Amino acid sequence: MDYLITDMGQYTVSVLNGMKEHWTVSVMFILAAVHILIFSKQKVIDRILLSVLVIYLYLIFLSTILMRSNSGAHKAMLQPFWSYREAISKPYFRFEILENMILFVPAGLLLKLYNRNNGRKQSFLRSMICLILFSAGIETLQYFLKVGLCEFDDVFNNTLGGMAGYGIGSFAIKLAKSLREF
């Protein structure tokens, strides 16, 4: 568990340094979030949730695209679940799978909280489509910009993480409603 905490600390420092290096893109996303906060006609809580989601997705974009070095080659592994087979014998892949899932948990949670008043099926489908498209977009950019391995498994794992976050959000909303009735 200590390595996870140390790794998260190092990751946070590198993201903050990346924001400095890519300050123009950082400013664009921050301005977009501020624009949502100030000019949107939604409830204050919805503006805050949407702004936090925009910033969070930017941080994912920053760490998966902007902060990576060009490898000089297009790399892709589109064979489904190859990393799961590798994870049987190589613990590194277990951590990679878990890390990709955890990365999208907050995004799924924020989408559920933002869509809390919409129909359950419609809200879930819309949220998952957004997360799948965002994740697939990252993988596609990694391939064309030569900054990572374009993987089907990453999209799958990110989506699972988003679904877990969405489920956590659903549970939190139900719990809050039941506590109010108590």
C-alpha cells in the first residue's frame, strides 16, 4: 500500500509540473470551467459539478497525452483482454489494469451527480457513451501523436472505472435521500 501512496504523490507532482509546462492549454481549460461557473444558467451545484468534471478530464488529458514523450512510432494493441492474460504472470499488468479503472472512477461519479435528476437508463447510457468516447479519443490521440500504446483494454478498463464511479454516485444519492427521510 505504501508504494501506491508514494506513486500517487509522485504522480500529483508530475501533473502539477505538466500544468506549468503546458500553461496555454491549462489556461484554456480553466477558462472553460470558469465560463461554465459564471455564465451557465444551471443551478450552482450543477455548474460546480460540470466545472470540476471539465478540470478532471483535462488532468486526464494532460497526463495521458501532453506529458508523454513522442516514442517515434505508432503503437497499438487492439487485441481484447491481452493485458488480462499478461496479468496472470506479471503483477505489473495487474497494477496497470487497476490504475486505468481508478483513473475514471471520479469522472463516472461526477457524471452521476451531474445527471442525478435525469432518468436512470438515459443518464447511465449518456454518461457511459461520454466516457467511452473520451477514453477512445485519448487512445486514438496516443496512437497518432506517438505518445503511448493505443489499447482496447484501456478503453474497457476506463469504462469499468467510470461505471464503478457512477455506481458509487448512485449509492451516495440513495443514501442521502434515505437519510433525509430518516
